[in-house]
Amino acid sequence: MSTKKSVKKLVKKGVKKSVKKSAKTAVKASATKSRAAVAPKKVKPAKRAASKAAKSPKRVARTAGKAAPLTSTAEFMTYAYAMELEAAERYAEFADAMEAHNNREVAELFRKLSRIEQRHADQIMEQMGWKQAPPSVADVRWQGLEGPETGDPTELHYLMQPYHALQIALHNETRARDFFSHLARVTKEPGVRTGAREMEEEENEHVQLVEEWLARTPKPDANWEADQDPPVLSD
């Protein structure tokens, strides 16, 4: 997720006006965007019998990640960097899980998504002039389960297909876009507002790219989860 030069200039000027403590910048990112009915289910361990799955699994709503009140542009960029880094790490974990179940095609797709998110994080570091991740990254706290762009592991299924992986990516990009959109509306800090608007535009471009990617990807068959050689328990 690249940022535009105006954000960097604002940081250099030291735009650090305090946000009123009473102002709520909690993000209420919408996760209600409709998606295909073939959403994947949880990964099933290789040494456990696969239970019979429902044909139309329902997605469990998650609380979108929220940022604590941000009082400067530099702090905002730290949160943006942390979001991208967390997303990259989670996709890498998803790839490891798929490889453990010999689902190499989806594993490689998650690896690619991880590299994309890591590149976004690297771009933020470059534009901010950071030689290494700022120490404050360790202090990033989301007022929710996880960051807005961090994938939900309960979405995995050991037989999932590329289409399912892209559905997860679309959901994450949409949540990230909504996160920045809400932040831009509620913040009192000019630099944060400018940065959030630019991030919102870029995340919206990512949403469109994933939608186009999905459109080129074959949809799974109705019986995609049927396993002719299901995992079983061993002594």
C-alpha cells in the first residue's frame, strides 16, 4: 500500500496537534459486503476424521480492528505499517497450513498474497525514511480481535480452492478500506485525515484488483469439499 508524497511532507512538518481525548476514533468498519455462497470452512487436521460439512456454511461476523486515538501523522503511519505487516504474516501462516495439507496451489496463492502485503509494508518504510521498523510498532494495539486486514483462520478449509483464498483477500481489503474511510471522517488531526484518505483510495484500488482477479478465477464445484480419501485417526 504506497502512500503519496503529501503524507511524508506532513510528517516532516511535524503536524502533531492533539486530538480531543473525548473524540472517538474507533473504527466501525463494515464487514457486510456480500460474497459468494461457497465460502470455505475451517481447516481440518490431517489426523482427524473429516466431519460432514453443511453445503452453504455461514460466515461468522468478526469485530473489525480499531485503532486507538491517533494524535500525529507519524503515529498513523506506524499503524498503517503494522496493519500491512500483520496481514503479510497471517497469509504466510495460511500458506503453511495449506502446505501441511498438501494443498499446494492454494498455499502458493497465499504466499503471493503475503509477498504483496510485505511489499506494501516495505513501501511505507521507504517513504517514511525508516531504516528499520519503528519501536512503536510493538505498542500498536487494536481495539478489537485483530487488525482490519488480518485474515481470519476460521475461514480455512483443507480442500479450499484459489477462489476461496481470493474471497478471504477481498474481505480483508474491504475491511482495510473501510477502516481508513472511517478514520478520515472522525479524526481531528489534519495529517491523519490526509493520510487516511490516501490510504482509503489505495485500498479501494486493491479491492477492485481482487474483484477482477476473482472474476478470472473459476468458481468451485458444488461438491468441492468432498474428499475421496478423507483423513482418519491413526493409533
